Amino acid sequence: MSRSHRAMVALACVLIILAAVVMLGAAAPGSVPANMSHTPRLAADEAPTAQLLPTEPVPPTSTPIPPTPTLARREFNESAAMKVAPTSFLPGRGPELPGEFVYAGRRIDVFVGRGTFAPAEVAELAAQAEHSLSYIQRRFATSLTQRVSVGVYSVSQAPGSGTRGIAYTHGATNVHIYYNSYEDKHSALVVLTHELAHALQAEAYGKDAQSRSDLVLLEGLACWITGEYWLSLSDASSFQARARSLYHAGYNGNLAGLANSSDTNAAYDMWAGFVDYLTRTYGWDRFNILYANGRGRAPGSADYMGVYGKSFRELQDEWYATLR
């Protein structure tokens, strides 16, 4: 073999050796072939870096804010002695009412007539009412400034058929409820709390304004103030949930016309839902103006157009659209 041929063979051997070294290096332990995915494992003290993704802008909507559920149910059968006593106290005595005087609380004085609950039962009811009064005062951000007298009487003494309670707020404030001895005392507590809510309305807006408030607002707001107590009668989770149920049950006509309904509770429930809708959608400032400048008891007679720029019927239909 000539010298040139030997040189060429030696060069080829060198090139083969170099190629083998390169290939061995490419296949060294810990390397990942290009055609395989690789997901590193994090050490125990290593944390992943969060990736911030761009968020989509939220489109504007004309849908009213969703209803806010009332407070969780409280245990109505809990003994009054187990509860913390209300802290506020109003001195003096409320107006004298017919019947036996059975209870002097921190803010209410209670009398009982014949044919209704026993005096001891009424005293227990009164103690529960002191706590429900604390609840509605906080809920409505209004407190009594004078003591209120409560009279508990038989159904036969009610001023009208079907009347369960009435609040007299123009003079010295007093409320009456009407129940027979065998009837549900929890229902009586709810009605009493509702009538005390009327007393709070008179405190907030003034006795004159209270005397001429639109019936839809008068009773709807009193139910709203009564809050979880009132809702316990239907076991509803919120005023809107209750109104939606009634709407689909057929109470979807003239809202003001419910004043002539034989089902007073259903009418009050729908009016409470309407009040709840107005205050959540348009705010309390405008609602307070509407309520304080009532033009009479006629349902739907308040100045809705002047306050909201919409008629009572337009606001009713607007609310109904959210219940469908």
C-alpha cells in the first residue's frame, strides 16, 4: 500500500472515531431525545410560577342585581331565658289598654284580654317580641323612641273579618293582635313583629307620612322589615324567591289589584317582593323619598313617575320580567 493510501485510511479511522464520540455524547444519561416531551419535576421546596392569563371584559348588563337572601333561620322555639336580653331601654309606660297587664319589657308593655292565650303564654310571647324587635330595629336601622303598648285579644274582638293585627301609630303608638287560645303562637309572634314594624315606619318617616303612605309600600315595607320572621310563614329563602313562586302560581296580574285578594298573605308577600326589588335596583334614597311623600292609601298611588321616571305599572312589569 502506498504512503498516500495509508494516510487516507488513517484519516478515515480518525473520522470514524470522532463520529462515535459525538454519538456517545448525544446519548449520555439524563438527556432527552428531541422527539420526546419532557416535564420537569419540582423539588420539594420549589413552587410553580402562576401564569397570568388575560381576562375577558365583562359586558354591561341591564339585569338587576340578584336577590339577597335574608338572614339564616333562627330557632323560634328557643326559650326566651336562653337568649341575650336586648340592651336598649325606654323609660315610662305605654298607653293603657283594655285587659290584664301582664308584661313590662324594655320597650313594650303588654295587656291580654279574654278568649285568647293564657296570661303566662302572652308574657312568654312578649319576651320573644322584645328580641324580634331588636332584630327589626337593626334590619331597618331605626329604633323606637317611645314605649309601645301591645294588646292581645280574641279573634271575636278584631275590627274586621280576617284581621290578625293592627297598629295605631298616629297618636300614642299601640298595636293589637287577635288570636284564639288554641292557635299557633309563632304565627302570633310574626304578626306582632309585623305590627311593630309599622311603629318603626312611623319613627323613620314621621306619623303624618305614615298616615298617607301608599298601601303597597306600607304593607310591603312592613313585611320586608319583619324579614326572616315573615318569611318563616312560607318557608321561603328570600322575598324574591317567594314572589317568584307566587308569580308562577298565577299572582301575575295587577299588583295594586291584590288589595282585593282574599289571600292577604299572598298580596303582602308580592308587595314585599316589589319593595325589595325597588330598594335593591334603585337604592334606598329614592325609595325613602317615595314613601315619605305618599299621596294616600290607594295602592299604587305614590309618585312613582316623579321619583323613578317610570309609572307604577312600568315598574311592576319591569319587576315581573325578573320573575319569569
